[in-house]
Amino acid sequence: MSAVAERFKIRHRLPAARWPTREEAERARLFQAARIGPVVAEQRTWVPAMVPWRATDDGFVTDEVLAWYARFAEGRPGVLVVEATGIRDVASGPLLRIGDDRFVPGLRRLVETVRGGRLAEATHDATWRQAPEAAVRERLVSADRTLLEAALDDRQREALDYGYRERIWDTHLPHIRELPRVLPGLFAEAGRRAREAGFDGIELHYAHAYTMASFLSRLNTRDDGYGGPREQRVRLPLEVLGAVRARVGGDYVVGIRYLGDDVVAGGSDVEDAAWFGARFAEAGVDYLSVSKGGRFEDAKQPRVGEAVYPYTGRSGYECMPTVLSDERGPFARNVPLAARIRGAVREAGFDTPVVTSGGIGTFEQAEGILERGEADFVGAARQSLADPDWFRKIRLGHGSLVRRCEFTNYCEGLDQQHKQVTCKLWDRVEVDAPDARLARDGKRRLSAPSWTPPEGDAR
């Protein structure tokens, strides 16, 4: 649970749930078909991207990856979005990658499976000016905090406390300066591979702690035409979108997930996001998926030896709010962002679908969002992890059997530790079952037990 959440004093109960009959569900907006560019989704239910830590260390699809997505597919959501997938051919740990053609066969298997499932002045010692770098580093390792505060600048202290991190406005670094030249092509080729692998569409990741989100942020002070005012901050995201569209064609779904609010000092807010949304729609994006926060700028200092995690500050909490909250509570807390963006897109004359998510776990929450016109699709990551069949159960009139997410962020805690993500509601259940694949710790099952609907309710 985030440090911010720990300061909240109100523990909220899960909202009461009234589950519809099968007949009511069949008439509900949630289960009506809806168009997303060139394709039609069977229903308006959506499983957003989650990072399960199941790929190989060099980014290939594994049997565990296949099982993860196959289990969500069993619940028959309208849209299932695959995890953040690296577009550069560089090591990134056990996360999926698509930066080279060699990844395509595994990704094709995934598609097929889903379809089937920062010293001298400080020490007043001039000798340090000529000392070897290794000696300086050795001295700093044993230095007290007072010396460190005096010897290091802000960025160096940040690197010491949080780990070295480059920003997209560090244009003194050649590879950062060159991002606008390089990224459109990388994204476009990734899009080509995704289409070759058989995916129905791609989602451009412009959210959270990722590169493109930083270009959109008000914190972006680049002076090369890609930072500063909105028109320049959106320039590269639009160029990427254009390059991808040109590469994959007009008959292929291209969506964008981005932030409705950075939730960090000096960052972008919902009015920026609404303006960006209209620009993306104008440029022909097929859908907009709205998230919130999840930035590095306010992250909690990690322990020695650990990497900084961008969901430990206020922005992280707002991204994944929990039952320990403020007066507003955590449920559907981020929906107003999507509603404002959708309104701006409609005012600009576009009918681009908008997806909302964040603390949504009941039929009435989801249906109310659609009824009020706050969004066109309803996403649920944690609730879908808690019960991959929950959409299906509701649709078939078995909502009372839904395993309800408790929004404690047990799963997010595992993600923070780079452990394979599971849910506490089922990861210790039937671990001895013949078909139960266990996590690397040997104590948790990796997928929720399958659910078989009553006879005659199989669809």
C-alpha cells in the first residue's frame, strides 16, 4: 500500500452490489456491442494492461504468460489489453518485448492462445579536486548525510536516493535529444510486428512513468520544439501516432492510454488532458483510455538495492486507489477525468470512444458510468484479476458468485517487489490441484481456479 494511503484514516466498505438477472444483463449497456475504429467489440467491458512478471528475462513469451492471458480470456471481456511491451531491443527484465522480429512468433502464440484464452568544497580539502573518481566514490560511500548534502547537487542526490534516472528534457544527452527522431520509427515497427503477430490492434502507452507521458507533461521543458506549451508537448505523441498509422494502415485499431491528471507538482491536469484528447481524436486515434498519476516525481525513496517504484507517492495512489482513503473514497474515483475528456472530444466533433477505469467493481457502477455518458467502455484491472470471470458471471445472471476485489492492493505490492502478480483471494486456493501452476516461490498458484457455469449457461 502506498505511503500516502497509509496516512488516510477512513477505511471504506465495498459498495453494496445488486446483481442483475440474465435478462437485465442482456439489455444493459455494459453488454452491448460497440465499435472501436475498424472493429466491433462484443461488449463494453475492458481489461486494462497489467504487468504480471511472467516473461523471460529477455522478454519472450512463456507458458506462464500464455496461461495469464488465457485465464482472462475465459471471462470473455469485450477487450483484453496486453501488458506494457518494450519497443526497444534492450533488456528490461521479465517484461514482454516487441523490439525485434524474433519476438513475433511468441507474441503470435499469445494471440492464438487468447483467441482460444546526482566534494571538494564540502570537505574543504582541495586534494579531492585531483583525486581519481574511484577514490571520490569510495569516500562518498562512507560519508554522512551532511557531507552528501553539501557535496552533491539536486540531481546527484536524487540519483543516490532513488537511483539514476534520465528525463526527456535532459537534452544535453545525445540519446535524449534524439528521441523525437528515433521514437516514431520504433513505435511504427512495433506496430507492424503486433499486426503480423495477429493482434486486433495496439495501444500506444502515453501514461504513467513512461517516456511519452513525460513529453505530454507540463514538466517537459525541452527547448527544441517538443516541450513547453501544449502544442509542442503533444507534437511527438502525434508524430508517433502518425507514423504508426502509416505503418499499420487505416484498417487496424490504434488506441492511446494517457493520463487525465499527472497528480504531481507542476504536472499536467485534466484541462491539458482534455485538449490532448481532442487533438488525438482529430488525428484519427481509434480510442482513448484514461488513467491517472503513477509518476516517478513523487515516488517514495526505495530501500538500498531496490529500484524506485512510481506508484508509492500520491500520484501512485490516485492511479490505484484503495479502501484506505480520504472522504471521497476509492471507488470510481477517476471517472470524472474520462468524462471531462469525453466531453471535450465530443465538443470537438468526434465520436472517439473513451475508456475509464479505477476502483470499479460492481455492475451498477459500470452501468451507471455508461448511462450517464461518462465513458464508452468500462475497464477493471484489479477486479478482473480478483475474478477473471466476473463480466461473464454478471452477463449470465450469476453476479452473486462474483469474487469481489477488496482493493487492498495486495497485487500491487507483489508488482512493486517484481514478484509474479497474483490475488490474495485465490492464490492459496487449491494449490495442490493437478492443473495448478505455482509461482516461483512454490506457495502461490498463478491463475484463479476455472469457473464452469451451470449447464445451459456456457456462452
